[in-house]
Amino acid sequence: MRTPALLLVTGLLGAAPALAAPNPRVEEARKLIDDLEVEAAVKVLDAAEKTEGNEHAVLVEILTLQGIAWGTLGKDAKTRDAFRKLLMIAPEATLPPDQPPRVRTPFLEAREWTSSNGPLTATPGVDLGDGLVRAVKVSLDKDVLRLARSVRFHLKLDGADQLVEVPVTAGRAVAPVGKASASWWAEVLSERKAVLLEVASAAKPREEWTSVSPVAAAAVPEVSSPGPVSGGWRRPTGVVLLGAGAVAAGVGVVMGLMSSDARARVANAPRDDLGRVTGLTQREAAALETTALSQATVANVLFGVGGGLAAAGVVLIILGPSGEPAMALAPAPGGVVVSGSF
């Protein structure tokens, strides 16, 4: 009666998508299980787990096969241990159907244990200060099996890719940045560099910005009239005002988009079954809300300033030539001041 169950298990596992880098020992273990050489399969799976650098999907398959193989041999404790590791890093994992009680029962016990003690979670974070993204970080929680040993950060700074691996200390890993912005994702690694979890992804990395408004870098500088202008000053000055208005409006658009993004990160943060936010800490969520509000305020001010400058520019262009002006544009609280004699 055991043979059909084993053949069904390995057949279903063999049909799973193989998107990760393959581990040849996994294929060998599958064949051994198909041939009912379960004890030999256990040894091969142990070697497969100890292979450096298994991808997450490969590790999940190894642990699933280990649990099924140990359960087939009636080793309840080892079966439960394999399934606990599996469910700590992949709580959504399920068994193929029609498993015998000696496999199914330890799996259900491991699931109940994980619901009380896990699963392992990785929460992203950022440290801001002095107008810079000072560091990005990953905080780990419920690692009761001490599976996580390091975090590999994939950073894009100033257009250049960087790879930084940081050991987990006191439940977190921190990678220094020291830039005005950063794009990043990370992999939580085991002792053998197997990927336990991912934070964001290469396709959808996290984008971090300094809390200091980029308006400071794009603020309208003091602009003086370049001197006598043949044919009058109004139209050239109108062109300057139109350009300044366009700059202010453009920066306002950027600030508005940043504000919307900050709010979206809070609104779209992962939540547990009770609706509580788990993807962000309360402190991070509050910081994002504050940043979004300040960015929205600056955007509104810049839209008003840009519209006013553009309107003034249009009026001057329509009025046409006049005498030479003595005029200057200077930043002021809440906008720009135009001063001088006309």
C-alpha cells in the first residue's frame, strides 16, 4: 500500500515549477523515492540541504521531501523538525494529497506549532538623517529556530549596483547607504547561504528618499536682470518668469508624486488576518504619514507659485517693450519675491 502513495508524492513534486537554480541532488532524491529507496533518499536530501546557496524554492522542496521521507520511515521527531523548518519559511506550504497518517500527522502538528511560534518574518526599514538615507535595514521576528544568519542587500546607489552581506545581530541587519536616495531589495540567508525569505524583489525593489524635501536642491535661485536688453525688458523678463513658473510646477509635480507614494506604502502595507499592518512598524508608518503631509503641502505651495509666475510672465510678454528694469527674483517663505524698479 505504500508504493502508490510514494509515487503520487514524487510525481506531484516533480511537476512543481522549477524557477529557481536547480540542485542536482534533489533530482537524485526524487528518483530514489520513486524506486522506494527512502533511506538512501534521506542521505541525499541531507547533502542537498547542506549545499551552499540554495534558492528559496529549492530549499522549500528539499524540506518537503525530507519530511515525507522521514515520515515514510516512521521517524516522527525528524519528520516534525523538517516540517517546522518548512512552515517557518513557507507558512503557505501544503502536502500533496493522499499522504499516510505517519506523514500527515507530523505535518499538522508542525503547522499548529508554527501558528504559535512563527512564522519567521522580515520587516524592511530605513534610517534617515542629515538630509540622507543613512542606512537600510531588515528586522527579523519569530526566528525561534535561529535559521537566519545574514542578510544579502542588493543596492542601487547613484545608478550603480552594490551587493552587501551583513550578519544578523540582535534580530536585525543594517546596510549603510549615505545617499539622498536608494533602491534596494534583500535576501535573508541561512548558515549555508540558502534563501529563507526575500524582502521586496529585483523586479519590485523598495525606493527610499531622504525626508529633506528635494525642493531645497531645486529651489529658485536669485536671478538678476542680465543688463540692458535691446527692444525693452518686459518680454525677456516674461520668458524668465514663465521658465521659473514651469520649474516650480515641475518640482510640485515631483513632490505630489512622492507624497502619493508615501501614502500608498502605508495603505498597501501587508496586513495580518486581523487587519493589522505587518509590513511596517508603527514608527515607520507615522514617519511616512508625516513625510507625505509635508510633501503635499510643499507641492501645493509650488503649484501656486508656479501659476503666479507663469501668469506674470504672460502679462509681461503681452505688454511688450519698456525701459530697462532693475529686477531680482529671490526665494521667500511660501513662494518667490519679485523686487526692483519697473
